[in-house]
Amino acid sequence: MEAFEYQSNPSRIVFGSGTIQRIPDELKRLGFSRPLVLCTPQQTSQAKLVSDILGGKTAGTFTEATMHTPTDVTNKAVQFAKELECDSLISIGGGSTIGLAKAMSFRTGLYHLAIPTTYAGSEVTPILGETENGRKVTKTDPRILPGTVIYDVDLTMTLPVTLSSTSGINAIAHAVEALYARNGNPIINLLAQEGVEALAEALPEVKKDPQSNEARSKALYGAWLCGTCLGSVGMSLHHKLCHTLGGTFNLPHSETHTIVLPHALSYNAPKIPSAMASLAKAFPGCDGDPIKGLNTLLNTLEVKRDLKSFGMKEEDISKAVEIALSNPYWNPREIEKAPIQELIRRAWAGEDAK
Ligand code: NAD
């Protein structure tokens, strides 16, 4: 066995149905009594549910969480938190809301209890991406990691089917890249394979019956495992490309991950035999070919497969290639201009990965 290093991220996880009712006990255990609740404008009813469960005993609610964590929103929220003299933060929502709470917690030291409602996985990572002057910058610091995560399957029932699918593929992408990370290790490999398997089984079931507790539970369980992978080991080509494409062309987060993943995996495939073998076990009925397994899953989920549908122009392909090549990073296969151009072109056009 090869030598390895493993660093766990110390957060408390509460998982189940109806677990949102545990908030008062969790706060009591921690000694907090004036949490500020955070959400997006679309999830104010879930924020109200938090406040109701606490019998109205919150410092207040901030409802302006925004995708890609713009720093002007964070500054406004930090000011609001100071005025209200809150003693902790509760984020309820997807990666956008959790990102805001992470940014606030990092600046102020306030304790962060996260209640995720998508499959993005941000709640279990010490990573924060923030946007200032149109540029998204990522930092990693143990102080960014939320202290407690309450996974309540019931809250995911309202996640629209298409977003459930793309958010689930976003989670799978974390595990796929973890399986070939330079600083990978056996624990993370186990979590990654289990996470992909859970999501690959659950997502078609969620599409068939979005109210299925069993399918939603399995999807959320898989998302937790995949998020844990993202928080523990380095990501490469796929995540860097999505970061570039999302940031430069303002493409939506989970949809971009969904479109790019099969192409990025196909690019790296010749150099990652052991990851391909693990993934072959994780995708049901893929005949030993994870790229086929991923293509089949995406076709079953009937998600959009082309970046042009989200407004990327054909002439943007060369710009994306330039940016992707200008910022060197480790990847199992060398980043070469012509095949990267072809990868992005295929993702733009919506062609199947081979
Ligand atoms: P999101 O948080 O932007 O949510 C998308 C939309 O769905 C929002 O309008 C939200 O209010 C709504 N929504 C969320 N859950 C819902 C539910 N259960 N029912 C109904 N509506 C719901 O999307 P996301 O994909 O979760 O997060 C994307 C953001 O998170 C990006 O900015 C990305 O960079 C970041 N992210 C960060 C990390 C990290 O580790 N730092 C990891 C993953 C994603």
C-alpha cells in the first residue's frame, strides 16, 4: 500500500427526517440563544420554520444570500449581525446561503450551524469561494468549516427535480475527482465510491418520485459523503474548468458541473485506471465503463447537456481555453491545448463524452 496522509474535518453531523426539530437542543448544547438565520429570498418560508421551531427566539433573519457569495452582501450581513448582537449563525439553504454564513463566520468568529437543502456539499468543507469585482477567489481554512450540520431529508422534498438532478451530479463530481486526487487516501476512496453509488441509484428514483423519503434520504446521504471528499482532498481539471466557465461566463453552478463532468472524466480516463475501476463498481449496469454509466445517468435524468443553452457563445470557447491554460494546477493528465479545446467544444455543443 502506498503511504498517505488523512485529515478529518471535525464537524458534528445530525442526519434524518424531521431533524430540523433538533435545533433548540443543538443550540442549548452549544450554549447559544441569539442565532441570526440566513437564507435566500426564495427560501424565506424555510427560514421562518427555523424561527418558529425556536419559538421566535432568534436575533433576526437575513434573507439576501446570493450565488457566488458577493462580498458586498457579506459586508451588509456582517453589519446586520453586529447591530442585532447575535451569538451564532444558522444557514438554511444550498451552497449560496451556506457560503454567506461561512464568509460571515470567518470574518467574525461566530459559530455556524448549517442546514443544507441541496446536494452541493459546501456544509462539510473548509472552502469558501467569494466574488469581488467580478472575480471569484477561493480560500481554504479550518475556521471556515461549519461546526454543526443538520441534514433533514424533509427539507429536500421541495428541491425542484431538475435542480435535484444537477445538484446530485455536482456532488458526484466531488467524489470522481477525489478518486484521482494527488493527496487521495483509502478513507476518502471508500467515501467517494459509496457516495457515487448512493447518488447514481437515488437520482433516477428522485426524478420518478420526488417525494420518496427513501430516494431523498439516499441522495442526501450520498451528498454528505461526496461533500466530505471535496473538503478533504484536492480537486483538479473538472472543478477548475467549472470554476473558470462559471466565473467568466456567469454560467449556473450545478448545471455547468453536470455538463462538464463526463468530458473531464473522459479526458483524464487514460491516466486514472484505479479511479475508473472504483467508478465502474459505483455506476449500476455500466459494463465496466464509467463514462457510459455517467452518460446513461444524465440521459435518464433528462438534464441539459450543452453549455450553449445557458448562454455561452461559440467564440467564448477559445477564451475559456486560454483561461484554463493560463492558471497551472496539478491534474493526472497534462493539460494540453488541443484536447482541452475539443473538451470544451463538446461540452458547449452538448455532444456525448466518449
Ligand atoms: P444555491 O444555494 O444557489 O440554490 C439554488 C436555488 O435553489 C436557490 O434559489 C435556493 O434558494 C433554491 N433552493 C435550495 N434548496 C431548495 C429546496 N430544498 N427547495 C426549494 N428551493 C431550494 O445552489 P447550490 O448549487 O446548492 O450552491 C451553489 C453555490 O455554492 C455556488 O456559489 C458554489 O460555488 C457554492 N459551493 C461551494 C462549495 C464549497 O465547498 N465552498 C461546494 C459546493 C458549492
